[in-house]
Amino acid sequence: MVTPRSRICLITGAAHGIGAATARAAAQNGYALSINYLEARKEAEALVLAIALAPTSGFATVLRLAPLAWLGKVSYSIYMVHWAVLFVFYIGLVRFGHVPMNVDGVFQTGNLVGGMLALFAVAVVLVVSHFTFTYLEAPCRNWSKRARIARAKLVSEFGDEAVV
């Protein structure tokens, strides 16, 4: 029995032209692809990337999962918050908790304790980032969007001279 997951397509010369079009069509129809090229390495790599990131690909399906979509939504908040949380952990563990650090800045705890501390730090970063996004970043974005819309209405009614 041939199912879409068991169909395999070997395409030679898939870097451009008919081979690239055939590779795109086969990927959209559920074929597993093996792409071969002779000289056009960059074009073949670009084709593989385009196929992997296509909306119908398995990779795109994984990226659309709710936890990963949420992670992408709060990623800027994670970027802004992580250093502060790690600094608080550093102060709490090294200064007050008397947990020694080695030369590389890694806490000298047992593997289980160190792993648990790392997981706890990640959890704290995610929770703080969620609240930062929900109660600070999203309202600021909405306010900015409303302000742009209000300015556009004023400009359309009174012209550029009325809006400073």
C-alpha cells in the first residue's frame, strides 16, 4: 500500500528549472524528497529551505503548535527579562545561599541540584515573561496602534498641519 508518507522522490538537477518545480510539486503532494545537484549548491540549498519552510511542510506544522506559537509571541519579553532573573538567581545562590561557582561561572552543585535550579530558572523566566508580555508589552502595542489610527484620522480630516 502506497501512502503519502511512504512515497519517495529522487530528483536530479533540482537546483533550478524543471527539477526545482518538480521538487516543489512533489513536496506539496506529500512525497519525501532526495534532492541531487551537480554544481548549483546554493540554489539547491535555497530550494530545500523553501520546501522545508513551506506552509504545508511538517516543519511548518510543528512551528504552528500552540506552545511554540506562544513562545514566539513572548520571545521579546523572554529576551528582556532573562538577564534580570538570572542575576537574581546569581545573587540569591552565590551571595546569600553560599553556593560556590567554578571559574566558568557554573554553579558547583550536584548534577540533579544544578539541573533542578536551571529548570526552575527557565520556569521563572517564562512566567515573568508571560506577565510582562500580557500586562506591559501588549497594552503598549495596542496603545501605539490606536494612536497611529487616531493620527491618521486627524490627518485625513484636517491635513498634516493640524497634527503635530
